[in-house]
Amino acid sequence: MERMNRKQFLGSLAALTAAPGAAFAASLSDDAKYTANEITQAGADFFGVTTEAMAKAVQHIFADLGQPDGYIKGDEGSGAFVVGLRYGSGWLVRKNYEPKRVYWRGPSIGFDVGGDASKCFTLCYNLREERRLFQRFPGVEGSFYFVAGLGVNYQRSGGVTLAPIRNGVGVRAGVNAHYQVYSEKRDWFPL
């Protein structure tokens, strides 16, 4: 039997003590994410739709992006005649944190006419810290609906991805390019 020298012993000891720490860090990050069932239930309760309808939208997003580490639930209103505006407010919900009030606003331009009022349930990916939400997110939007009138689009900026799911009333048709600015305080200036 071969004896272990001092360097090998210290290297093995370091590897053993580092492994539980790495496993703990990985499990901690998984615990901070939401499962498809948690998001489906929260979204169905918020929108007042069946869990089956919400599950279809969530299944599509989870297939693309995986598990979110937070979500925003709120209300918004928008209107457009070629140039448009959108304003909203809601609550950022993350595991192990108190809900935080957030606001969003932004302009749009495109072949877009009409107005609508919506409930908005936005899944947040790679957020890690709430301050990463407070930036400008560009996007392109069109009329794309799931079961029960749920619509979704993706917005990406600075490594963070948002997936707003909307359900609302109004008459609006078209396609537009836009951006949304998220902030901690309400601001009526759209840019």
C-alpha cells in the first residue's frame, strides 16, 4: 500500500471541505428559483384563469428559459396610434425577500393602433439582485396569444431576461418595437 505524502493529503482535505460548500451554494441557488407548479398556481390565482390554461403558457416559457428566480405581478395600460405609451406598476416577488413595489413605462413605435388595459405577470430570469431589474429592456411585440387570451413576449438586457405574460381587455392590433424602463419610483416621463 502506497503512503500519501503531505501535499496529497492537504490537497485531498481541501477538496473534501470545498465540496460541501459548492453543493450548498448550488442547492441555495436552486432553492431561490420557482418551479413550474409554483408559477402556474401563482399565475392562475393572479389572472383568475384555470391552472390548465396557465400551465400551457408556463410550459412554453419553461421550455425556452427554465426556472425563474422571481416574478412581477401588476397592472398596466397602453395605447398607440403609430407611436404608443405603456405604464404599469406591480410587485416584484422573490423567495426569501419581502415583495418590492416596482413601476415600468416606455414608448413604442410601429404599425400599432388602439389601447388596452392588462394584468401582467412577468417571469424574471438571472435577476440575482433586485437592482438588476432597474434598467431599460428593449423588445418587439405583436399579437401572439396562448389559451385563454394569455400573451407573452421576451425582453433581454444586461444578462437579465423578462417574460411578461399579459391578459387584458381592449382593442389593439399591430406590431411594434418598444422598450420598457423599470424603476423603484413612479415616473410619468416615458423615455
